[in-house]
Amino acid sequence: MEYPEEIEEFNERIRNAITGKTPERKIWVTSLSFYLRKAALSVYLGTFKYERTGEMLVGSVLHEWLGNAVSGDDIEFEAPVEYPLDEGWKLVGRVDAVKGDYPLEFKFRGFTAGDEESPKGPEEMEEPPRLAVEQLNAYLNMMGKERGYIYVFDKNGMNFKPFQVERDEEQFQKMLRRARVVINGVKQLEEGRFPKWIKPRWKRECEECLFKPICDAVESK
């Protein structure tokens, strides 16, 4: 029997769930800024939505506060975006807000008054966080937009500073190559093989990783 496309897609999700495979073939933009083996394990095990640190949860509360404080018909919050990859995979994300033609990302951070070499607040920053630029640039390319803004907030005093970010297609292509690494890692996991070849860029990426016990056990053999 032939089924409508929506029903067949749902049937495939059930088959994948029964066999222990990940039903959704998607990679989150934010995961590509970090250790790619972790991203592959996260996709394979379906744990991404549970991997939230205390600081991330605080950020979520502040995002919600900001959305309620400045909401209006002219701005969309938590705008979903996606970009097709190979073999049915897609790159997905959520832009913090879209105002007209401009995607916006909100970053909340603390500032240490006692550190003379660090900025005391957003107004003293000369550039936005590198990872924030990388993620916003991905959204610009996925949405076909030329410019967006990163708002850095002091989570204590709530001062803020916006930074303009121009679309960089070459940087986006690098991110797509990282996404393909994750896809290959997931394929190996589904075949019962562990992607040892995906290495961390920095040792500290492993220190508080949810999957560190798994990697340690596999690599000790």
C-alpha cells in the first residue's frame, strides 16, 4: 500500500525509534561550535535538549524576560530556521529574534570588576564573542540575509551593546564541513562503530562533557 508522504515520514520515525536510531536527521547550529564527537553522540542518542548547563538555563530566563519586555507585532522571537544538507539531513536553529530584515542574537554575560584587563561592561567591549558571531553568521546564510546584530547584555546591570555582523559565506562553508563530520560520526555509531577519529580541539572540551565516561571507556580498550 502506498501512503501519503506525511504518513510515510511518520512510519519511518517509528521504525527508527524501534531499532534505536535517531528519528530526526537534524544538527543544531549551536552544537557545531563545540566538540564534534559530542555533537555526533548527541544526535545519535537524542540528548541535545537535555544538555543545558546552569548558565544556559539562566540565559533562557533572561531571554524570556527580554521577549516579554519588548514584544510587538514588528518582531518575531525564537524564529526557527533550517538549511538542507546531504541525504535528508538538515541544519537547524532558532534565531533569538528577527526585526525586519535583521536577525538578532542576545548574549548575556557577567563582567568582573576586579579584573583590570577585562571589560567592565558591554560598553567597553570592542567586538562580540567569537562563537556568537559564528552562530549568527550561520543564521544569516541560512536565511539569505546580509546583516544582523548581536546584543551583549550585562546580566547583572542589564546594560547592553549591539554589534553589527556581516554575512560571511566562506565561514558558513566551514560550518557545513563540520556538519558533514557530525553526519559521518552518526553513521558510524549507527553501524556499531565508535568515531574515535573525531578529536577535540582543546582538552578542556572533554572536562565537563556528558559523554566523557563513554569516550574514556571506549578509548581505554
